[in-house]
Amino acid sequence: MNALEKRLPPLLVAILFSLLMWLSARFLPGALGLSTGWRVGLALMVLLAGGLICLAGVLSFRSARTTVNPLKPEMASTLVRSGVYRYTRNPMYLGFAAALLAWSIFLASPASLLGVMGFVSYMNQFQIEPEERALRDLFGSDFTQYCSRVRRWI
């Protein structure tokens, strides 16, 4: 499975899972009985929160003048521990997961929640764990200490 490590851009992974979620909502029974207004409102709130978390992560990286490229974590010049990184080690991925959750709410399909869980599992195994190995090699005990204080997701 190492062939999948850091191969797909996380945004593409999120898009692929959103497509799978749409397909599951379309072809599997069991829609939630929420009105369209509630679904749209709640989905927009979750999407906005996820977008802000993701943006905060990007801005923290830009401020630290380090790479935002998730396929090349070994190019990181700084271990970012400030801003949103005090609360989550992966705010950009957390933001994508929140966007998928918003999509699931909008779809009103319990089966679509499997897409959110699939995204998190995929990211843990094929993106985050390889990134963490690279960052541990780069920053050593500083990164290990950071990991002991800040959770991977939330």
C-alpha cells in the first residue's frame, strides 16, 4: 500500500469521496427527514466552519513561510505550532472533513457519512502518517513533543 502514500492531492481525495457520497445517497435508501431549509442552513454552517479552519491552516503556513504542498512534506522549513496548529495538527484536512460532513448533511443520507469516515481513514493512512514520518525526520524531538501536546484531528 506504500504506492498510495502521498500520491493524490488531498483536495482530489476529498472530491473523490464527495462523489462516492453522492452516489451512496442517490442509490441507497434511508434519507433523513430534515427539511431542505434545515439541511441547507446546517450544511452551510458546517461548511463555513471547515473553510475557516482550513484557511487558518494555510495562512499559518504562509506566515511561517513554509510549504503548503502536502505531497512534499520533506520540503517544510519550519514546524508550525502557532495559530490553529495549537489545537489540531491537520487543520486543512480537518477543514476538508468538515466540508464532507456538510455535504453529507445536505445529502441527508446516513450512508453518506461513510464517506467522511473513509476520507479520515484514507488521510490517516496514506497522507498523515507519511507526512508525520517526514516531519519527525526533519524536526526530531520538537515534532515528537508537539505530537504529544496536539491531537492529529481535534
